[in-house]
Amino acid sequence: MLLNVLLSLWALSSCSQAAVQAYSPSTPLGPWLAPASGNSKPAIENPYVAAGPTYNVSANQAIRIQSPTGLNSHWVGHFVTTTENLHFVLITFTNAVPGGSGNSTYGGSANGCLVFSLETGGFSSSFAQATPTLVGQDRLRIKFGEQYELHSLTDDNISSIGVIANFSNSNFSLDTTFQPQGSLLFNGGSGSFFWGSVFNQGWASPSSYTTGTFTLNGTKHIIDSNRSTTWYDRQWGEETPSKGWYWVPIQLENGIRISTWIVPTEQGALKAFATALYPDGRQEIVGVNPDIKPRDPWVSPSTKRTWYGSFEVSFLDEQDSVITAVAPNVTSWKYGEASYGASFAFCDSFVRYSGTWKGEEVRGWGIVEQWPAS
């Protein structure tokens, strides 16, 4: 279905007070830890990143995908503490691929946002198919009119990236900059992994120094850079899995970052693995039990789809590591869905993590992405 207008979904009013326990600084599993400083070593200066395991990271920031059913995704997850000591998860995303003859249709191109308040449980989202009005040639720059723009602020396409968004139907706008710090995470170790029926490419900057402002329901908020962070996820390939997937980006308080994928293949098998990035830059690939035990179901009033609020990720390592993901106030707050129409939707839910990793107790934060079969 081709839509010419932006459809906005309000699961809960983002300005209302929820009659359940809100986040406070003393709440167990506090929200997130920020990178130590904006002066840390940029990711591009890390020797492993600069060389790239299988490809040039800088050049592929501006890659163009030829297939209209492919993926050319930039996902930006800001985990924000404001100067007023409020806490928000701000997700913006884009997929820029060619449309029909002469780019006359959208193809799979889209952009959108998800906004969540930890204090109130307020949530809003927008998801729209659209044709990009500008895609850079050698420089990362993707623009959808005045609604959304992602652009590199440096020649290397990675050291500093800006996001400008104006989703008027969600009463949300944003103007931020993030600077990837330390090493990057390459999914599968090489940045190339089997995704549905073909191999695709994917890496992440799971720890980025973040600055800027955003406005929600007419109120402007300033990001406290010393208490905020960003996970930037980059992925591209010529096809998108028709069987859906779960993506579980885990950010632990000890500095370990774990990108977990559970992807059914076209042949009926499951590919489930995790890539762990340690603070010293070391990466480890670990098998995952594909049954992540989704629990706490809820049904969207807009799309009638069923989503889940808690999961259990069991890693196939020698220590039998297990990390549980639970959305805040999981039985009361129903949030994370973005859709255009009832026929297409996905869910990115903020969660808190707890469990064991390599024999040690851990806790952290992140999201669980639920993308159903098409």
C-alpha cells in the first residue's frame, strides 16, 4: 500500500501521567550510562575499524542499494537524560532504496520515529513510506523533505553525524549530533551475516557521545551529554527476510555491548547468534537459543497485532549465560509499535536487562525489536 501522508500512532499520551510507578534515579536498573567523554578516541581512528574486517566503513555509509526489495538502513537510538533530569528513548530511522521505474514509487523507502518517556510511560510513533528528496553520492546525506535528514558532518562519514527530524503529527522534532566512540561492533565478527535468504552487511556504533535538543508537545528539552548515549546501527543488503526477525541490542553497565539476531531463513531453519563487543575492542561470537521465550503479550488497538513485553535470551556458551529483557511496568505500559496502516507494523520496545554473562551478574538497558513475517 502506498501512502502519501504520514500516519502517527499514539499508544499513550506523552504528556499524561501514568498511574503506575515511574522511573526515578533510585529505581533498580537505572536508565543508562553515557560514554566517558566527548574527547574519547573517535571510532574511525581505531585500527580495526579504519581497516575494516571486510569492507570500508566510511565508503559504505553512502552506498546505494539497487533492489527495491532491499535494505539500506540507518537506525539511531538516543538514550537521553535531559538537563531537567528527565529520561527519554528517541529512535529515528530511515531506509533508502530505489522505487519503480524512474523511482516513480517508494519501493521500500521509509522513515519514522519512536518516542518514549520513562517518567510517564508516554509514547508516540510515526512511520511513513516516502521517496527521499536527496541521497548523497560520496557523502552520507539522506533527506526526506523537511521531515527527516541524516547527514555526516565530517569527510570520513562516521566521526560526527547529525540528525534533523520534524514529525509534526507526533508533535516531535529533533536536532542532534552523535560522535561514535571506541571500536565498532561488526555483526558476526566480519560485518557480513546470513539474513533470511542472502548475506547482508551490518555494523554498529553502540556508544556515541550525544548533543542537541528535541521538542515534544511544544516543550523543548536539552540533552545532558554527560548522561546520554546513542546506539547507531547500520545495515544494508539486496533483500529483506520475509519471515521477520528479532533483534536484541543489549547494553550492559559493565561496558559490554551485545547485538543479538534471531532470523528465520527461507528454508525454515533459524539463524540465531550474538556478537559481543568488549570495552577493550575485543569481539566474540556466541550462539543463541532461538527460543527467546516471549512473554507478557499485548494486542495493539490500532493494528490488532500481538506484541510481547519480556524475553529471555539464552546464550550457548560454556557458562550458560542468560539475560532477561523486561519492559518497564510491563503489565501496564503498552508501547513500541510503529506502523503505516494495519497491514504493516513493527515494535521497538525499551527494556531493562538483567541476568548473567560469563558467570557474572549483569544488568543494562536497550530495546527488543519485533519484526513479524510479511
